[in-house]
Amino acid sequence: MTARPRVFISQPIAPSAVARLRKIADVKMNPDSSKIITKPKMIAGAKRADYLISLLHDKVDRAVLRANPKLRGVVSMSITPDNIDVAEATKRGIPVTVVPPIVAEATSDIHFGLMLMVARHMVEGDRMVRAGKFPGSQSNHLAGSFVYGKTIGLVGAGRIAQATGRRAKGFGMKVLYTARNRRPEAEKEIGMQFVTLDELLAQSDFVSLHPGLNAESRHMIGEAEFARMKPTAFIINTARGAVIDEKAMVRALKSRKIAGAGLDVFENEPNLPPALRSMKNVVLTPHLGSAVMEVRDKMANIVVDNLEALLAGKVPPNCVNPQVLTAKA
């Protein structure tokens, strides 16, 4: 009788996906969804598994991959393998799979929510009411900034940027964008106007970040860019934290060179600059972009699809190093 494959899951995923997994494999799962798994626990899980199911923040580095010479696959629920040492996995003949980009609408919801919360002091208001304080409906104590009718500048023009642009049009906003390549169809559909980055920074009330992270985009928003923004403008980031130079952002926020920030991503997650946590003109969320149950359910089941393909000796459509599988064929 052939032994069932052993699968370790680094954090709880959708029950529908776990149920599918249990039909085809022996499953062990770290039960704590409140924090990123520790390195020792990840290594311990990898040692006892044939396949490792990891989430976006899990560091599947050389130490994890070396922990089990018989590891047969890393099946990630991340869209990009940023925290996986793909080169080491490939060297060891370990296939790595991801999931397709299906989080645009969910991430755009969070993005727009951050805009509303930081502009209208909603987090401060919540804390005030919970503390038993109520300044009155016409008090200027928490008077904020309009979102409706303002100008939003999209840095990037991909799926999430365009989804945010559509929401912005519903708020009567003027939509600017800058990108490596123009998007004529989006310009026509959404009414997006192409400008240079300098023009976008100077004109926007909300600078909305959507680029992928690469050598060119790392720290693309720094001291000089904050200096070009309006002092009444807000910066919103749900892309990748390192797109912003966080030290420069902290200085810009402290000196009121910009009005505030709404951030779902950070440069060194899960570690944040202590100054950000104490600022009232900043709204912080813990990388919630895809945190919608329908999306997470779909992502987790794609993970199972990928694992089923690997078990069947097939190349999953979401494999980032398919050469290790074709070499074995």
C-alpha cells in the first residue's frame, strides 16, 4: 500500500480546502492564525512533511528547504514567491507553486477604506467614542478632508489600480495615473488621465500606490517625492511596503509635509517603525488586502489544485520553476 503524502500547513486556511486535502494526504496544520509562524516551527513542520503549504509572510528560506532533503514541493498561497528561496528550491529539485492574481477587487476595497478612514479621522473617532467622549456632531474636533470630488493619483495601472480608479469615479474624483506604459482602454473606460510622476505628486490629493516591487520601484517614493506632494495630501499603500522609503515617510508625516497615510503594507513586515504606531494621522492595517473569505477560499482551493497536479505528476499552471518537473519527466 502506497503511503499517503504528508502535508504541513503553516497557518489555518479555508476549511473547504483542508477537507479536500485530508482526502488525499495526511495533514498537519499550525492552528494559530493570529501571528506568522516562527522559524523553528516552520522548520519542524517541513521536517515532517512531503509538501509544505505556506502563506505570503512565511520565510521559506534555505534553512527551511535544507531541513528536509526529501521535501517534494512548496505550495504557496502567495501570488508572488517573494519570501521563498526559489533558487535554492530549484537547485534541490523542489517545485514551487503560487496562486494567480485574483485579489484586485478585495485589495481595492481595503485601499479605498484606508482613504476614507485617514481622511475622515474614523479611527480616532472610534477610539474617542469607546473612551466615552462625544464632541458633538458639528464640532470641528475631528473635522477631516473630503474624498468626494478630490484628485486621486494612481501610481501603476494594473488590476488593483484600475479597480481603485473605478471606485474613485463613483466618488466623483478626478483620476490621474502614471505607469511605464499607457493604458488607452482604461483611459477610455475609467476616464484616467496619464501624467508624469512629478505631475501626479503635485496635483493629487491622494497618492495611491500600486506598483509591483522590483529594483526600479523600491523606495520610488522618498524624500524628494514627499516634498513634491501637497501638504494636504495623503499617501495610500496596499502594494508592497518597500515602494516607500519609510524613514522619509515618517519625517514627512512628522513635519506635516503631507497630511497623512493609510498603510496596509510595510517595508519590513511584520516590523513597523515605532513612530508610525503613535501617529494620529496614520491608519495601519496588517496586510489585509486579500482578507475576504470568498477570496481566501478560492485561493486555498487553488493551492489544493496545484498540489493535486503535483501528486499526479503534472506541471501546475502556477508553477514558478517548472523546469524541475520537466527534468524529472
